[in-house]
Amino acid sequence: MLKLLKYEFRKCRTMLLALLGITAVLEGYYLVALRLVTTRNDYEEHLIIAIGLLVLTTYAVAIFVFVKGITSYSSELKDKSAYLIFMTPNSGLQIMGSKFLFTFLIGLSFSILYVALGVGDFTYLLREIGELESFMQSLRQALMSLGISVHFDQMALAVAAVGLYIMLSVLSVVALAYLAITLSHTLFRDKKWRGFVALLLFIALNWLVSRLYSLFPSVTENMVYVETVFTRQMSGDSSVQSILTFSDVLRSMLPQAGVSLGVILVSLFGCAWMLDRKVSL
């Protein structure tokens, strides 16, 4: 498994270095622009451009990493030079497990990187313009008005739980793509149009999973209704405002997260079984 994982990293090494290099350049551009704004009170347009580019890069990298994983797997099944990995003395489960693990690790690593950069850049921006203390004070007052006390350990758990939920959701989409590609290669191994079939299967499987998601209540259907001085001031009247607690959000996430995990496991073992028994390389 470790050798397979190493192979996945080595295969995408150039891509990963390029993404990190682009991120480093844009981060440097942001820091220089912010420094020029605070020291010379000029070049504001460069700061806005830098922030916009960093935000766009975050979305672009997220899409590119997962799309690259899908297209790479598809090419390995049809290209003569690429499918040699399936001829090694490794089971289909080991091969698919390394691909899922690689995708998870890359997604997790870039998520941590961009969240850290985002928090660090925002904090640095507020500090440079002298608004950090004011922002933190306003945040504390707002949370206190809502009856929420700040516990950083609980906040970290909340962020981790939401992050894991998002990661499972994205990985389930990748898993459906793997499953659709493997099914099309199994059922239509000699057909040139099997890529189109894979796309149709992917759409159908996504529709099926979305129907499973809809069987469970969404986050907004599990709200706790709380009335506070802050909510009355914000709304301009005495109507009750709906505010979610973390426990409600967590309970609402668990069923759909379970569906995502189930999709990942079905795809993992299903693709592994087809690679071992059905797919002709």
C-alpha cells in the first residue's frame, strides 16, 4: 500500500509543486500589496486583486485536484502504458485503497493549507490596518449577546466536524466517478463510446445518492428557536429568530455523512472486485 501511495504522489509530483508554487507567488503578491497599502497608503487595487486571485485559486485547486484524480484513473484503465500499475502483484482493493487515500490526503492537506492562509491573511490584514482588536471585541459582544461563550477547544472540534463532513461529501462524488468509470469499462470494455456511458452512469448514481440524502432532514429543519436582545435588535422587532446550536448541526450532519461514507465504501470494494474479476486490461 505504501509503495502504491508513493507511486500516486510521484505521478502527481509536478502538478502538486506547480500548485504550491502558484499559491506561494500569489501569497507573496498579497503580502507585498498589503505592505504597500499600509506604508504608502496607495496600491489598494493590487490588494483587492491579490485577495481575489487567492480566493479563485482556492476554488480552482479544489476542483483541479479531484478532477485530476478522476481523469488519471480513467486513463490508467484505457492507456497501454498507464495500466501497468494493475499488472503489479497488488490486489484491486490495495490499488483502489491507495487512490482513495491519496485523494483524501491531498484534499485534506490543501484544505488545511488554504484555511491556515485565509485565517493568517485576514488576521494580518486587520492587524496592519489597526482593526484587529475592534473586530475581536465586536465578535465577542455578538457571541455574548447570543448567549454563546467562546471555547476554543469546542470551536476547533466544530471546525473539524464540518471539515470532515465536507471532505466526505466531496470524496463520495469522486467515489461515484470511480464506480461509473469502472462499470463502463466492465460492461463496454471494447466500445469507444464507453466514456459517454460513464458520464451517464455518473449522473444517474449522483441522482440516486441525492435521493438518499433527501430522506434525511437538512440542517435548517433542525433549528433551535432562541430569542435574545441581540436578535431583537438585528430584526427590528420582537419576533423569534432561529439560531442553530452545534449539537443540532452535528446531529443533522451525521445521517448524510453516513450516506457519503457508505458510498465511498461501496465504490472502494465494488471497484476492487471488478478490477480483480471483471475488468479486462
